[in-house]
Amino acid sequence: MKNRTKVSIILTLIVLAAAAFGWTRYRERSKIPEVQAERIERRNLVATVAASGKIEPERMVNISADTMGRVTSLVVEEGQQVDEGQFLMLIDPESAESAVEMGTAGLRAAQELLNAARVAVETSHANLDLALRNEERAVGLSKDSIVSQEELDRVESEVKVRRSELEARETEVRAQEQRLQQETANLRSARHVLSKVTIDAPMAGVITRLNIEQGETVVIGTMNNAGTVLMTVADLSVILAVLEVDEVDIRDVKLGQEASVVVDAMPDTPFKGLVTKIASSAIQASGSAAAAGDQRGTNFEVEVTIQEEILGVRQDFSCSADITTATRDDAVAVPIQALTVREDDEEEEQEGVFVLRDAVVVFTPVEIGIAGERYFEVLDGLQEGDEVVTGPYAEVRELMDGDAVILEEAENDKDSGFSFSFSVSE
């Protein structure tokens, strides 16, 4: 009985001590914030700019019509590979051919009229020469009083008439030469229009878009009305990711930077690329979006040339890309969630972290460099091995310099308990 009484007393004391210890710890933890911390280490950091856009070929030609008419022949299909100079389609050539025939006839008539005018000039030259000889003869005979004054006046008048006639014929020749030039230009224009009814491939590539069918009428463009884009020929040997980069990030993007491009239709395969073009001006909203007051942020177009072959890619596929703007090897790095802002003695905001020292936090201003995916580069303020508070966010937001904290236990420590055993021999 005595042994059992002793055991009961010991157990009671142990339970009371454990309860007192637990109550004390509970009161302490209810007043002192419990935080998470991470030790500062050196890491390799990569800063990236994320953007999305569309897949486009580097070389692409939209084929439009320069003449109106009905499509009488269409020999290609969408997706077909074509060679440079290959015949694609024909617009009804009847009116253009008629214009060429009329121009040819007009040119021939103008040439004949010019030839006739030149013959007339030669005739006028001969008549003038004859009149001049008659005048010379009459003047000589008039000195011997063989020719009367009346005959001399008539001969001199004949010379004036023949000279005026020659000038008129020469003027007519110049007019016919100008008409010949005009008819030549008209024929050249008619032949040019005739050449436009036959449409050939401007380059080798793939017909990525076909907007016309045989029998439909082609509409040419005007100042206020864009013409019909008949088809698009694209060279898919070089592919671009045409991205929209936010104005906040565009200053970090430079030519030649590497990028990782993911095509939405092929999400498991990233493709390497290089930044090859950066727009100098922002993307302008299209007509309907501008009229509706587009509220999107200001974006700039960036072209990334993909360095690898993409099998099965198509124009206008959606894509996303991460452009590597900076890298740091073996840099002192602080977790992003550790950064917070506090006011200094002059009530100016300072960016810094809370460093854990002997269960007390010390606010330490830091100078930040590039931003990786989860860590910032530390340029000044921290050293390797410092332990900084990383969370919870609600506690970090309320912490002040010099506050006491309790370091949150690791999960394996929380799960572990203690046990004891004893034996009593009677």
C-alpha cells in the first residue's frame, strides 16, 4: 500500500508540473510572436521578364489585288507549299486585254500620223527650196527689167507662204511625237494592269491563309477601305515569338538576351530564343478597342527569334516566354518574403529585413540588386549566415525593431513528444 501511495503522489506531481509548464509556455507564446526564419546563403540568381504573345514567321507577305475583277482560276490551297514565282491565281483578264489591244492600236495610229507629218515636213522643205530659187531668179531678172514688179512681189509672197507652211508642218510633227509618247505610256500602263491579273508567289513558303474562292470578286483598296487580302505566304523556316512586354519591364529587355519560349499547343517543350527586335513605341489599340477606350496597360512589342526547329508549328499559335535579363552567380540572396518597409528616424521609408539575434529581431536596411524567382540579390546590409525573419506575413507586417520573438518549431519537432517509463517493485 505504501508503494502504491508513493506512485500516485509521484504521478500527480508530474502531471501538475507538466500542466504548469504548458500553461507558462502558452502564456508566453500568446504574448510573443512566433515567426519563421531562414539563414542567408549564396545562390545563383536569374532575373527574368515574363510576357505572352503569338507565333509569327519572320518573313510573311499578304497578297492583295491591284485590279478589280472576278477570280477565274485559283490553283492553290491553304497549307500548300509554293515556290517563288509559282502561279497562284488569275483575275478575269478580259478588260485588261482589251485595254492592251486598244493601246496597241492607238500607238500604231499615232506612229502612222507621225510618219505622215514627217513626210509633210519634207514636202514643205522642198516647196520652200523651190520658192527660194524662184525668188532668186526673179530678183536677178527684175534688175534687167525682164520681170515686172508684180511678178517679183508674187514670188516673194510665195516664199513667205512656203516658210509658214514648213513651220506649221514642223509643229504638227512635234504634236504627233507627243501623242506617240502618250500612246506609248497608255500601252505600258495597260500592259502593267494586265500583268497584275496574274498573281505569282512572291517568295517560297506556305499558304498560311486563303481568303478567296474561285468565282468571287476581288476588291482593291482605297484610302478609307482596305483591299481584299487574297492570301498570305509565310516562310516558316524562321519563327518569331512576337511578345507584348509591360512598360515596367521593357527597360530591362535588351537585344541579344536569351529567352525560353513555350508554345501553348506544346506546353511540355520549351524552345530557346534570342531577343532580335524591340519596338521604340507602344502598341496602339486597334480601331474598335480604341473607340471603346481600351483600359489595358501600355505594352511594347518584342520579337524573339526561336533558335530551334518547331515541328507542326502554325502561325498565330499562342505562346509565353521568360526573357533572361540578368544573372548573378554565387550572390548573397535574401528571400523575397523577408523584405518589408519601415520608417527611419526622419520618417522616411526604408526597405529592409528583420535579422534574428538572440530571440530578438533587429530591423536592418538592405540594398537590393536583381530579383530571381524567389530571392533578391543583396548588395549591402546582410552577410552570409545571417538569419532573417521570413513569415508569417501578418507577423512580419507588425514587427518592430527590438521585438522579442519565438522561432517556429520545425514540423518534425512539433510532431515529436516525450515519454517516460518507470517501474516500482513491491
